[in-house]
Amino acid sequence: MTTETDAMLAEAAPNGVMQTVTVPLGDRSYDILIGPGLLDNAGAHLAGVLPGVRAAIVTDTNVAARYLGTVTDSLAGAGIAATAITVQAGEPSKSFQTLETVVEEILDARLERGDVVIALGGGVVGDLTGFAAAIARRGMQFVQMPTSLLAQVDSSVGGKTGVNSPHGKNLIGAFYQPRLVLADTAALDTLSPREFRAGYAEVVKYGLIDRPDFFAWLENNWPSIKAGGTERVHAIAESCRAKADVVARDEREAGDRALLNLGHTFGHALEAAAAYDPDILVHGEGVSIGMVLAHEFSARMNLASPDDATRVKAHLDAVGLPTALDGMRDRIPDADAMLDYIAQDKKVTRGELNFILTRGIGEAFVARNVPASEVRAFLAAKLGD
Ligand code: GLY
């Protein structure tokens, strides 16, 4: 890195609130920088890691209006020429058709294999762009600049990329790690309260998997995380550390990475029942209900104390996340309806139900071959069948 770049970066983080988390994957290791103002200094950070590149910035119609000018100007200031590729905001852009458009625009811009494709946006943009970077010219450089809380703590980290199929979500894709992640915590100031809460469900998840002290810290610090400042940076950095630990152990989800699916088996079933309509339920809300159900089911199986489920529910309630099936009753008339949705999910292996269950807060584990009869009885009791 040049002295000039060093000076620019020192100026960029004058208050010392920036944190760096490394995802340790040998010669594919990369840093996640977390702090306010990173998008204003994106050019200097990028030049430090990938000197001499040209760039394509893939973003969506909402994020472009807010941050595309900032990032383009910053890149230009560091001598990086950039082409912007803007897709429609929303889940439908995670499609083969949009993927083709993005890849063709990258090729039209005559970018070379060593040049960089940047994802500027939330989870949809990150997943779509990462897959485009993985396949354009058989693999270009890739950088994530996540602008939603969900993307900063989950989807931008760990290399899962892809698009949806009519057969289901995320069924087409590749593991493809970025070279750098810039998580600008100030970008979260413009999220709606609902979107912020939904991303926060994934932050809570890391405490529940294996960081009980972090969960306790979240119970006490949630309002400050919402407000911004050092607590927000710490919550995101701790989430990224938790995810980096799991990804380093099991990059391609042969085992432990499945722990990151805590709350997701029930959650995905609820999203499917809501026909993936974000007006009814967004991903993080499904995960919130799913995490409560996973703790309640674990208590029913005598694996964990019911007090843990009560504590998890109390925190998610305090945050304003949904924690019960009540709002979904018209879409899930009975336990079998919910079991049908669960059976369609990726977490079913040769007909066996796989769940992430728990022995208590911070003690999640992968449970294979969970009897469907137990799940049915649990859901029937919850739904009052
Ligand atoms: N979002 C789950 C994972 O990255 O494995």
C-alpha cells in the first residue's frame, strides 16, 4: 500500500471506531472493514488491496440513488475508472435473466479477469453480483460493499453467491469469496426500522449459536446498536467474527456451517407460506419466529430449559420482531401445512428432517433425522389443532 493511501485511510477513520475482521481462508483470506464512512473512502481501500484495477459497480435502483455517486467519486479519486450497472431493486432481480444482463454489461465494459466487480447494496445485489463475478471470464476479482444490516452481518461474508430458480431460492450458485468487504455502518441510518430489525435477527442468531455473552450484551445494548456509534460497530464486528469462525471451519457447508441456519428451517417454511411476499414477512422476521420455535421445540424435546426459549422470545419481542405464528394463521391452517413447507426446503436430506436445535442459549447443534411425528405434535400444540 502506498504512503499516500495510508494517509487517506488514517484520515478516514479518525475516531478509531473502525474494526477489522479477517476471514482466514489461506491464500483466499480477506478482511471485512466495519465502521462509519467507509463508502466515502472506498477508492483508497480498494486501491490498497487491488492496485491498478478497473471496476464495475453493480447496484440497485434504490441504493444507486443514495450511494452510487459517493462510491464512483471515491474510486475516481483513487484513479479507479468504474462502470455502473444498475438492476431493479427487489428479489426478482436474483434471476438468470438479470445475471445474464449483468455479465454481458461487464463484458461490454471490456473489463479483464484481474479487474473487480463490486456489489454495492443488500443481499440480492451481493448474491447476484458475486455469482456474476464468479462466472464472468471464469472468475474476476470481487468486492462486497453491503448497505443493509442483513448483508453486513450475513450475506456479504462467507462466499455464498447465486440466483433463484422457479424450483426454489438460491438453488443456482457458487461459493465464491470476495477479496474485501467494506461494511459502512453509517449506510444503515437510512434503513427503515423494519429492515433494520429484520437484519438484527441475524445478529441475535450468532449469540444464540455459540456466544451467550454476546446475547447478554445484545439484551442490554440493543437501543444503542439501533442508534449507531461504537455499539453498532461492535455488534456487526462480533457477528462477522462469529461467521468468519464458522466459515473457516466449514467453507462449503459439509457440517458446522449448517449452524448458521438456526431458525431457518421454520423460517424458510414461513417465508414460503407467505409466498415470499415482503409485505407479509421478510427473511429476518421468519428467522426471528423460527429461532423462538427452535428453542421451544428443543425445550419440548427436553434438550434445553423452557426458560431459555422465554428469554429469547422476550428479547426479540422487545426489539419489535415477530415471535409467534399468530400472524400466519390464515396461511398455515394446521401442522401438516407447515410440515409440507418444511419438506420442500433444502434442509431435508433424503427425506430426513434436519434442524438446528439447542441445549441452551449459545449451545446450538446440528440435529439430523428429527422425527417428523415430534415436529408435527409440537406444531399442532402451537397452532391449537
Ligand atoms: N447464511 C448462511 C450461510 O452463509 O451459510
